Amino acid sequence: MRSPIRIVFEQRSETPKHLSVLVPLLSVVAALVVGALFLLATGYSPLETYSNMLSDGFTSSRGITDTLGLSTVLICTGISAAFAFQMNLYNIGGEGQLYLGMIGGAWAGLALGNQLPTFVMIPVVLLVGALAGASWILLPAFVRSRLGTSEIVTTLLLTYIAASLVKHFVYSPGSFFVTKNSAFPQGRLVPDSASLSGIGDTSLYPTFFLVILIALVLFWVVKKTEYGYRIQVISDSPRAAHYAGINANRTTMSVMLISGALSGLGGAVLIIGPFGRLDPGIILLGYGYAGIVIAALARNNFSAIIVSGILFAGLRSGGDKLQISTDTPIHIGVMLQGAILLFALGGEAFRRYHIHAVRTERATQ
Amino acid sequence: MTNASHEVAKGPHHASGAAPSALSAHSIVKRFPGVLANDSVDFDVLPGEVHTLLGENGAGKSTLAAMLCGLYQPDTGYITRNGERIALSSPRAGLQHGIAMVHQHFRLVERFTVAENVILGSRDLSYKLNRSELEDKVAAVAESYGLPIEPGATVGDLSVGQRQRVEIVKALYQGAEILLLDEPTAVLVPAEVEKLFENVHAMTKAGKSIVFISHKLGEVVEISDRVTVLRNGRVTGHVSGRGTADTKELARLMVGRDIELTTQRASHATGHEILQIRDLSLTVGGVNVLSDISFNVHAGEMVGIAGVAGNGQRELADTIAGLMSPTSGSISISGSMTTDRGPIHARELGLAYVPEDRLGMGLVPSMSILDNLLLTRDRRVVVDRTTVRPEATRLIEQFEIKANGPDHMARKLSGGNAQKVLLARELSGGRTATKLLVVCSPTRGLDVGAIETVRALLDDARSAGQAILLISEDLDEVMSLSDRIFVLYRGSVVHETPGESAQLATVGAAMAGLKPEGKS
């Protein structure tokens, strides 16, 4: 009443199509602006930093293959997060499931790699990794579907256990995963049959195309199949699902397991290339957490995740290289990631509401 | 009402032309996306008067009321209080001007006591609450208007009528001079309605103004000093005089044409038993929700279940539909047991179920009409939408659903059209041809035109030999359509009567739990 201008949130009956594209784009731009403020405040030139990032991430040929290579795992964790999110199941433990996928993939490679040929080993490594990832969400999925326990807490906490598990397998003496009699504890490389080399000596591996294919298949599954229909009914109206005789518990269980398997697949992909071994360095990289942001930016649309995953990979790999070429702190990439998530979530308000300012005098005319 | 009341009605209106109205709306315009909810509406209420806003759902009466109490702000136009222009930026501002609204859906904290609910939101409370003193104050306010209330009772334990009284006491406690009652009788049984009207008289006698919002003609005529009729956001007429207004005239103003609601019953002999319920009991969390219910519904027959909301109707429907498992007893459809076999099994035997909560249960709001038609049908592994599309288009035409085709989202349908989609799906048969139709409150919230259509559809289904179980809180509806009527009270059938010879007073008393003659 006192202020002459009032901000009015008017619920939209329909979201205009252009906003679905515009809001994510502007979220990225807004995050870059915020990042620029930090760069300025700490004495770096934002323009120079961003143009370096751009060329290191997207425009040079080495940059492009590095970006696509990194996007492979990020698209995995992105579709993993989105698959659960679309049913309002917040699996934020993709990070831990990714570690398990790496452990499982490395185990399969080390245990079976010498006996089986490559064309068998690659699917085996991926499959064991996916199963290991799914196993890590089995307990959260069970208690969520039976008792309604928040999966947010359980999946998150299991991530810390998964991180300890990785360290245990690498640092405990005589571990199956490490090189025997080595002075420095390090994961053992899987045999050649269980890994691939980058295409044309780049860091882009054939698994990239497999992951793209999986994303597209999921897109189709959700839009066209009975399973996708069921997911949509449950996520929008659990009571309607009950009414129609749809078993929500079973679907909750399967959706969470698939989500875990996709993150696990991301871990196994890293064994096939470029890591080739169980590496505790994965714990610092946060690929699983990045998947949450990628899914949010793409609004859980599986084909859009391919785009947002590649975008993120570019920001990350460009940011990582900055530190080598200049002395810009490596964390600018991670910081941008956080800022993009905030703006993408905040931008939802613009999609849902028509926000405008009105003069209050007018209201009483 | 007596003739004398007509005189009383004239009193405040004509006695002093100088007395400003307690509250007036002047040329109010309110627009929502795609809808002109109020189009230059004028309205005023005098001190000590009951002024009714009459109109169908969507006519704009709730929107106007929301602006009168500060919930919404008008786009153009203004509001005056005792002749002075006021700006109502929030319900709190409305309260400061002595305007309070009693919403149709109560806004009470169930775990709080009556007194705690009444003082909730007061700003002049001390840090430490003196409960007994507050309870005395609340009781004093209630008593002065003849509203019996127990300030120490927990609201969760109260009946719907008592809760409504708490809301009214709350408004009075907050100093309301003008009370807006939004569809206050929708949730009450006949006896409670009478009690409410007594309270309304006590309040008007004390000089309070009442804005009464309703679409039920009979009660409007009984309670109102004046009536303002709204249709499509416009005022279509003012009628004054308590007890003298012509319901036919009001109905015409409200709908825009003459209305005949069918009251048909099965003229032909009914067929074999389709639904058989034997000694059905259901206990939820230690409470007997249904006890020992047994009845049959035959082909070509409509059985009505009357009762006040919350007496086990929803659970009865859900149990028949296979959504809940009974604690004991059995249900069979067309001779096959369906107890404990789930909803899909029941549907395969010919069940169709129109639940009370359309958008919350019967339809998936974010899905298209097409996808909603698939909800209770057999979907293959890959959902085949192309073959269902022509059928969806045909049903939209046949049921006269106002939509932009099969891809129209359910959430964006009006209440009446959503109900038609639900009926279209359930009546057209899914897994098998429909034999048994269970419908809950099929016309609740619909405008008179849509009610006509829906009742005609039910009648057609009955004529086509379907067995229909009609569960409704609308007593008029149950009485005018059913071949047989059962009254459900606290989970038991307390009264049974043929539809033709049913007496409103007897059925109403049974609904209120007063034991009538006959079945106990």
C-alpha cells in the first residue's frame, strides 16, 4: 500500500514456448555476469578469462574433443539425475553411484580382462558398472518405496560411504585394485581388452556415441511407452495412479534403480577411457553432482541434456585449462556451475508466473 | 418465512435514504488471463442486512467477494465503506475495516483448540498466553450472538457445522461488521442449515451485515433481504424482499434461460444383480469407517447413497472400485468376487468409477484429454495414441466438451468439462463394456446447464441397462434420480427407502444421525 509500485506474480495458464529456451540461456548468461563480478573483484579480466575458456572449451579442435570426451560422463550423470527427477524422486547421490560404477567397472576389467576379448569386455565393464551403481541406490529405493523415507538424505549420505570405499580400495595394502609392491598407492590399469583408445588420439572415446544413443532412447521411452506414461501419471498425481491401478511402489523402485545404473554407467565409462583404473582423484571432480545441474538446466528433457551436458563439459574443461595457461583459479568453472544452477532454478519463476510491476494507484481508480 | 419478514427486509433499505451502505463496490472490473471475471459490477450491503450474491459457478461471485475482503484487488472500480473510499490491499486491511470472509473450505488448525484458532492472527496478544482468560473472551463473543461453542474443544474433534461456527466466531472476535459467507450451506445437513440461519438472524439483529454467497435458490429466497444475480461476470438483476422472490425468475436470471432438471426414474423392470455387497466392513487406523453394509444394485437401476461428507461414502466407493481392501465382507460384480483383487480386476468385470475428486484422482491434470482417456484402459508396451485419437475426437463431440481437441490439457478444462471427460471415459467402456457405474458427486460444482447434461447421461446409462451407484452429498440429486436410496451415517446404512416415496425430512434426519423409523 505504501510503495507506489507493486510487483505482481500472475500465474501463467500456459508457458510460452520461447521462455523454455530463453530462461536456461539467460541463466547461463546471468551466471557468467556473476562470475565476472568475482573475477573483477579478485583482479582478473573477465573478458580475457572467458575468451580463454571459450577457446579452450569450444573453439579449438583439441578443445572440442576434450569437451565432448568430458561430456560423456556428464551426460550420463545428467540423464541419471533427470530420470529420477522427472518422477519427483530426488536422487542426489549420483556422485556415489558414479564411484560404485567405477569400482565395478575396474573390478570387471581386472578380473575378467585377460580372459575375454574386447568386444565382450566393453559391454561387461559397462554392465557391471551400471549394476554396481544400481546396487548403491537399492537401499534408498527400497526404503523410499516401502516406507516413504526421503531419498534425498539416504542417497546423499551413501555418497560419503562410497567415497570412503574408493579410498579403501586404493589405499589399503594388498587391495585387488592396486599395483602390487608399488611405492605409491595407485589403481591398477585394466588390461587393454577392457579399455578403448580415444578416437584419433584425442580424449573423445566411442562411448560418447553410446551415451548419446542412451539419452535418445530414454527420450523415446518417456514420451512413447507405457512405462513413460506410468511415470508421468505417478509424478503428476499419485492418487490418479492408485485409481488407475498403477503400482507406484514398483515404478518408484525401478526408476530409482535405473537412475543409479545410469550414474554407475558414467563411472564405468571412465574406466574404458580415459582413466583406465580406479582413481581416488574422481572424488574431487564432482561429476555426479554436476549431473544435477545439467538435468535442472535441461528441465529433465533427455535430448536437451545432451546440449546442457556438452555446455557444462566445455565450461569445466575450459576452466580447468585456464589454471594451466594463466593463473586464474581453477574454481571459476565450478563456481559458474553453482551459479548456473541457482539461476536456472530461480528462472523457473519466470516460466510459471507473468511477473510485472503495477502502480498501486491504478488499482483503486 | 412470514410476511412480516418482508417488512423487516424493507426496513434498512428504504427507511433512511441518507444512511450510507456499510460496504459498496462501484463498477468493479477484474480480469484473469482469458476471463473477464467481473465486468463493471455494482454491489452494496446495508447495516443489518443479508444481501445475497447468486450465480452459477464461474459467474464471478467468489471473485467479487474476494475483492470485497481484500484477497484480490480490482483492475478498475473502487470500494467504499460507510461512503468512504477504501483500498483493500490484503485480507488484513479488510479486517481493519471490519470485513471478514468465512471461506467455503475452512482455514482452521485442527490440532488447536477453538479459542486458539479464534485468536490466531491477532496482533495484540501478550508474549505469554493466558488461556483461561482468552477462552472466556471467546465464549463471551460467541454467546452474545447465540453461537454455542466450547472454547476448549479441539477443532479436529468438531463436526463440520461446529467448525463453521468457529470460523464465524473468529470473524466476530476480530471485530467484523461485515461477514462474507462463501457457500456456507454446501457442507451442512438440513438441521445445521437451520441453525446457521438462526445465527445469521442474530447477527443482523446486532447490526452486522451479511454477504451471502450461494447458488441454491431455495435457501437464497429464505434468508436474503436482497439478491444480486451474477452471470458471466455481469449483474443480471437485483431482486428484493425476503421470502417473496420467485425462484423461477431467479433461475432465469442466473442461467439466462428456463431450466428443467429431469427427475426420472427407471420406468422399466430392472434386470439381474450386477453389484452384490455382503457384510462389508472397513476399519482404518482402528476406526470403523464402514460397518456391515449389504446391498445389491441391479442392471438398469440407480441406487443413491445419501449422507453428509465423511460418513464413509468415499471409502465405500473406493472399496467397490478395488482401491481399498475391506476388513471383512465381500464384493462381487456380475457374480465374480472382486474383494482384494485390485482396481484392474474390477474394471475387467465391467466397473467404471467416477470419483468425487475429478482433477485430484479421476484425471491427471498435466496430461491431455487423449492421455487421460487412456488412464483406465489397456495400454500396450508402446502407447498407441494414433488409433485412440479419432475416438477422442468423437467423444469430445458427443459429450460436447469445450476443448481445442484431444491434446487439450485436463488442467485447463473448466469443472464441468473435466467432469464430462471423466464421464466420457468411464461411460464409453475401457477394458470391457461398462456394466456397473459408481459415480460420486457427479454434478458438484457444475453449472445448471452442465448438471442437466450429466444427469441426462446418467439416465441414458441406466436406460441402457447399466447398474448405477450414485453417491452424492447433494440430497436433492439423490432424491430426484435414485430408484432406491440408502442413507450412510458413520459408516452404517441407517435408512433405506424407495426413491419415489422418499421424504426429505426423514432422509435429512437420517443423515444427521437421528434414528428414523425403519431400518436401524
